[in-house]
Amino acid sequence: MYYNHPPKFPEGFLWGASSAAWQVEGATKEDGRAVSVIDLNSQTKKPFADNSVASDHYHHYKEDVALMAECGFTSYRFSLAWPRIIPTADGKVNEKGIAFYNALIDELVAHGITPIVTLYHYDLPVWVDELGGWKNRDTIDYFEHYCRTCFAAFGDRVKYWLSINEQNMQIVYGDWLGVSKGCEDWFRDKWKINHIMNLCHAKAVLACHELVEGGKIGPVPGMVPIYPETCKPQDQIAAMNMEEFTEKIWNDTYVFGTYSNFVRRYWAENDIDPDIRPGDMELIAKAKIDFFGVNCYRSNVAKDCPPDTAFTELQLNKDGVKGGFVYPQYPGLYEQAANPYVKTTDWDWEIDPVAMRYLLRYMWDHYHLPMVITENGFGAHEDLGADGKIHDQARIDFLRDQIYQVGLAIEDGAEVFGYNPWSFTDLLSTGNGMAKRYGLVFINTTDDDARDLRRIKKDSFSWYSRLIQSNGTIW
Ligand code: BG6
């Protein structure tokens, strides 16, 4: 529907930004933090090889929160590091880890900023991995102990919790995110791992409701809205297949507490046993989520891919030179294709604000649960200009257009209670370190040179601040 007025955001809408512990904190060897698998995985990537400094948020958190307050934030979405809180296999709590997050949360609350806290954002402690990691059902107990520790320590001040960041992407991009390490048959093993993650998520939901008075919890799917390439009927089925295999299977299980007929048929056809044991599905069904955290950066296109098509592996653009992405072909399921109607970033990510409106309506129509945007943003090559500043007009354009579409989705009836783009400060990208920057605040550091880690407000910081002050009515 077209409206004859700009969209309006509800009173009390949460405006903030987002981050994740291993991408922003640094201090990986300080105050008892253990090593995580993502630390090791990152070291296999170029140019980024070390997250021991990152944005040094661990030592700059007060300054960072002061900047959030200056910008006018009313929320901040960040993650807790499991290896900082439970660094050893004996399950002992690291009080210094608890103290750091207590200090951060207190600082946020003192500035009127609502913490939205992710329990797990890719940083599995190496001690868990050595005991079998996501392949081992004991990990469910380790994870539950970690979650309960967090709820007990921070639940008096943190009321919005997020369970697992992008479980779907961890399965879809198992190799890229290090989850497939040690699996002999990833094609089948991933469904066992996914089931264990679903059980971990369920334990977190139940423990949150038990331990946090007034606590609300949801998962964080990584959402990429999918269009059929044409109105050819087979393209529509291909788009539905892609939607199932990249996101819908996960969301359906979170909300309906079952595995859909679609995925069960797929498992049967492909001789896949996800190792569902007695009591598992009852546990999953009991864990009712309160809302969805939604990560969305781009959109995708799918087209028909008949069974006799050659298999082509997806290749991510890993260096930020346009054209590096290779569209995959999955015979009998779907093929990905370029979208001639949208522009792309240097990493070939589609710049598609309308996808945001489509996604929020799609999620609302399917699940009728409130949503908070937990990630959305523009990754770019950036460094200080001759004037010592960052003029990131492209990011302003990106955010403005996306936020406008969030507003339209709200006008359309979707319940959305906050917007937290990725990211507040520059931080390490999953595969491109500081070479791919997302922040409203520049961090003066590079992958090769730590520099002085100075915080420098980008133009987008001032623009976003004005937008927040107007509750989303300046364009
Ligand atoms: C999300 C992740 O998928 O995308 C973040 O939750 C990640 O951790 C973000 O940083 C952007 O991706 P990338 O690869 O550009 O860092």
C-alpha cells in the first residue's frame, strides 16, 4: 500500500546499534578469558588474523557508552562471551568476566540505554570444542549452565535476551563459521548439530522464563528475503526451496516447536538421521519464544534448477572487490541469481531497502510475534580522509532507506519495537577484519597496524542522532 504521509514510529521505539563480543571486545587473553573457536577460525582468514585487540571495547567501554548516549541511543544489542564467563571445563564461573559485563550493563542503564543481550554469537569456548563441541549432546548441559549463570548474574537489569545468533547461517555456512570442523559427513552431520543447537536454544528460553522476572527471549535468524527470478511457476517453487533451506526450517521450529513436514521429507529422501531422542521434541515444544531478533542486510533471487543441472558451489566474496561472489546451483532444489533491479556493495551484497519491508511483513504474517531489528548495515572500505574525518554518505543513504521501509512495515501492521543496525563502532567483520567497516563510529586501527584506537564519529553518527531525536521522522 502507498501512504500519503511518511511512516511514523511508535512512542518508546528502541533506537540503538549492535555488536558481538569477539568482534569488538579484544582483550582475549585478559582477566581469565579462554580461547574460543572463532578466535582460531579467524586466524585462518586474510587479512584479518587476530582478534586480541579488535575495537578494544573491553578497555573503552565507558567511552563507547558515553558516545551511545550522545547519539541518543535507547538500546544497545551486544553479546556475552561464553569463554569469558565459563573459561574452563570444570564449569567454574570467572568472576572477572561477570564483573566486566556488570560494569557495562550498569553503565548502559545509568545512561538510560536498554541492554539487549545475545547469549551466543559464534564464540564457542575451545574447551567445549575439545569435548566434542556442537556434535556432543553434553554441550546442551554446558550451554544451559552458562545461560543460567548469565540470567542469575544480569537478569535483574537485562530483560531482553537473545539465544543463538544466526543458527541458520551457522548451518548454511558451516565451513565459513567453523562449525563444520571435524565433521566427516557435513551433509548429514549438520542436521544433528542443528538439532543440538535447537535443544540449546530451548534450554535457554526455558531458563530465561524461570530465572528472569519479566524476561523476554527470542532467537536471531539471519534473514535474506528471497524473490523468484521470474513468474515462471518453477522459479516460485525454487524460491520456496531456498527459503526453506536457508531460514524457514529454523523459524518454524522456534515458533511451532516441531520440524516441518518439508524438512522431515527431505531427511527421509536423503537418508539423514538428525538423532532426535525421546523427550527432545517435548522440550523444544515447551520453549515458547517471546519475539524475534531479526538480522537482515540484503535480498537474494532464486530460479529453477532441474536435477540434471551441474552442481556449483557457492563462493562468498571474501575481499571486497565487486564480482567475486559465485552464485550456487543446487540440482533439484534451486539456483541463485543476480538481481538486475538493485545495486550491490563492494562485497556483492544486494542493497535492497524494500526487502526489509517485505521481510517484516512476511515474518509478521507467518508468526505473529513482535520483532526487533538486531542487525542491518552497510559494509565498506573506509579510512580517515585528509580532514581526519569519515564522510560516509553511502551508509547514511543505506540506513535512511532501510529505516524508511521499517517504518512502512510498521504502518502495514507489523509489530517492530526497535532498530539496532550493525554496528555501533567499527568492528571485525566475520571474514574481512577491519577491511570491511560497518560502524557509526570509526575506530582508528587497521588489520596491520593497531594505531591509537581513537573513536571518531562518522557523518552517519550525526545523521542517526538527528533521526533518533525526531523518533524517525527526519528523512
Ligand atoms: C551477521 C553476523 O551475519 O553479519 C555478524 O551476525 C557479522 O557477526 C555480520 O559481522 C556482517 O557480516 P560480515 O561477514 O560482513 O562481518
